[in-house]
Amino acid sequence: MQNAMRRTKADAEKTRETILATAEQLFLRNGVAHTSLEQVARASGVTRGAIYWHFQNKSHLLNEMLNQVRPRPEKLAERLNAPTATHPLQNLRDLFVEIMAGLAGNEQKRNILTILLLRCEFTDELSDAEERHTDFINQFIALSEEQFGCERVRLRPGISARLAARLLHATLIGMLSDRLRDPALFDTQAEAPAMIDALFSGLLVDWQIAGHGASA
Amino acid sequence: MQNAMRRTKADAEKTRETILATAEQLFLRNGVAHTSLEQVARASGVTRGAIYWHFQNKSHLLNEMLNQVRPRPEKLAERLNAPTATHPLQNLRDLFVEIMAGLAGNEQKRNILTILLLRCEFTDELSDAEERHTDFINQFIALSEEQFGCERVRLRPGISARLAARLLHATLIGMLSDRLRDPALFDTQAEAPAMIDALFSGLLVDWQIAGHGASA
DNA sequence: TTGTTTACAAACGTATTCGTATGTAACAGC
DNA sequence: GCTGTTACATACGAATACGTTTGTAAACAA
């Protein structure tokens, strides 16, 4: 009726992306559970019919949204095991800084991670999303542990590779959480290097602040 | 009908507490938004009438629940400014360890904090809860910054008191998050001291591992 | 003893929300 | 040019969920 109703493949894809982008905004503002598909449809200029055509239901829609920015685990391993010219933990350090920088520079990543951490309830209906999330966390910790366990790495006495890995992950998650909750809290991009270097100095006996001279 | 229906003051209070305890379990399992007051009522052995008698609505019920374990800000300041026999940051360190230990030892605290961090959406309806939460965070950071800014504290070059405070808070939140998400991830009580000491070693030039000898 | 208040239960009415089922206009292939 | 399929809009039905109102037995006060 109201629309010209010409629906080519490209149009359909555009509709799908509009729905995803609109849902992103609404989920971010109102929370996932507090956003109905009717609201998403209206704000997208379509009806629920369109949403149910493109997605099975709300949780599948959310999963598709998360998949847009979810890092693939194999990329992580590949990234960390690349050869490093300086310290064996240089890759891990750089990754940390990159993650924080990527968050500052990419609004979509920021929005979706905010939804994941602050605007959604991990319940049965999202159990597969939670599971993959947990898997990713465990893999991050396992890979970090490998890095810290490298024989060239000299941990402080009393610090095991596993403990170092978990402390690193906790710090990462905490910084993301704090930063997402209050964007004005600190300048992620500028201060992340100092923070990670401080952390590494606490974990290692021989960490030289490598941020500005040795790498890149 | 079914109940003897004798309702003294004590009975009413018991009903109220039952509702709170039941809601705690259901919120924890299913998330706040995905739990209806009808479900809470049934699991409590009452009707919604009882819930609406004791609480205005679901968000007020949640707020009352949070108030059961919310630390009062003035306690925090008092705690941190107590005289310390050893290092000026000893109080901050001990507080960190205590928080993690309290979490391990107190199921109610653990449940409610889990609800707050993982099972609830911060939306308009919970805006006052969120506001107080944010206020508490900012106060924690401000107080920590004061501690780190103490003249007897020797921060590493490149580390400001504010940065140290924010890194500490991020690490605390991250450890709580990780631990609540996966209770088997690490032994909070046993490993927290090593973690905080590692962090402080990275922030300060003169931090001696003080966990086992210096402080009572 | 009687009236009032407490502490709920039960009933009411409305508004969403979901999933599905059906209708339909335009495109794509032949 | 006809047909099947795509990409939706519309309609349907059932199930909550919420907040309020009303009913009521027991406690409590006088």
C-alpha cells in the first residue's frame, strides 16, 4: 500500500540491515528484553512480518547482531603466535592495546559490546550466545597462559602463567566494562598502553616499557 | 482457604523475606526481565497481591534486594582512611582481598551481585539503581585515587594516581565478573592476594609483597 | 465486644507480545 | 505472458503480565 514495494535482492538485504541497525539502537537504549519486535519493526519502517521473514525470533536476531563483530577464535591464536621481534609477550600487549583502540574507533563494536555486557540478560533463551562467549573467554585465557608460559618469559615469583592470564583477562574485561558504562571515565586509546605496561611490570621481572620505542 | 491465615507482624515480615529470597533465586536463574511477579508469587506460595502489598512493583522489589547488600559509601571512606601500620596502601590492598573473600563466603552477596552484573538490564526503569551504582563506582575510584596520591606512595613513572585508581577498579570489576560468570574459573580467596600484589608491584616502585608477614 | 486496620487472596480489565497463518504485490525465470 | 517464488503486510489467536479493585479473615485497639 504505502510503499512502492519493489523488492529486489538488494532491497531485501537493505531491509535486513536496517532491521539490524535499528535493533542495535533500541537494544542499546532500552535493553534487549525491554524491546519488543513490534518496536523494532516500527522504528525500521516495516512490520513484524519482515522481521520474522529475516530472523527466526528475537534471540536469533541478537545472535546475528553479535556475529557481526564477534572475533573468530582462530584469528586470535594466529595473531598471538605471529613472530615477534622484541619481547615474546609483545603480541599480547599489542593485542590488548588494539582491542581498546578498536573499541574507541568503531561505534558498532562499542554498541554491540555494550549490549552484550550491560543491556542483556544471559538466560536460557540466549544460552548458545552465552556458551560461545564463555568459550571465547576460556580460549583467550588458555592462549594467554601459553604466552605467559613461554620459556623466555620470566614471571615474578609467586605468579603462575595461569594466574597471569586470568589477571590479564580480568583487567581487560574490567576496562571494557568501565569504559562502556561511562565513556567519559578515561581516554581508552591514550591510557591503555600505560595500563597494560603497568600490569605487565607487575607480572614480569623484566618488562621494559616497550610502547614507544621497541615495537612498530 | 488453604492457609491458616494468621498474620501477625512477624508473619508478614516472614512473607516479605520469603518473597525477597524467592525472587533472588528466580532472578538469578532466569534474569530479572524474564521473571514475572506471578512466577515469584507462586514460588513463594503467595499470590501477586502479597507482592504488591509489600512492594510497589518489580523494580522496587529489585531495589530492596540490592539494598540488602549494598555497601554504604561512608563505610568505604572510613575503612580506607583508617590508620595503617605498614604501607599507606595496605588498607586498599586488604579491602580488595576482603571483597573477594566476602564474595566467596557469602552466597547472598554472590547471588545479588551476579544478578546486578549478569542478569539484569540497566534500563530506565532501573535508572536510580544504575545511578547509585555509578555513583559508588566513581566514589571508589575517587577514594582510591586519594590513596594513590598520598605523598608517601611512590608511583612508577608514567603512572598517575588517577590511572592507578582506574586500573585497580577495572581489575576488581573484571575479577568479580569472571568469577561470577564461571565460579570454577579460579579460587578467589586463595589467588586474590597474589593478583593484587602483582598489580601493585606494577603500579608502585617499592611494593613489597606484604601479604603474609607485615599485616596481621 | 466491636470497629478498625492489617495482610493478604481473588477477580477484573487492559495492553502487550509472541508465533503463525494467510494474503499479495512485485520480481525472476522460462 | 505465464508461473513460481520472494519479500514482505495484514490478520488471527492464544498467552501472559501488569496494575488496580474488591473481598475477607485474622490481628489489634478501644
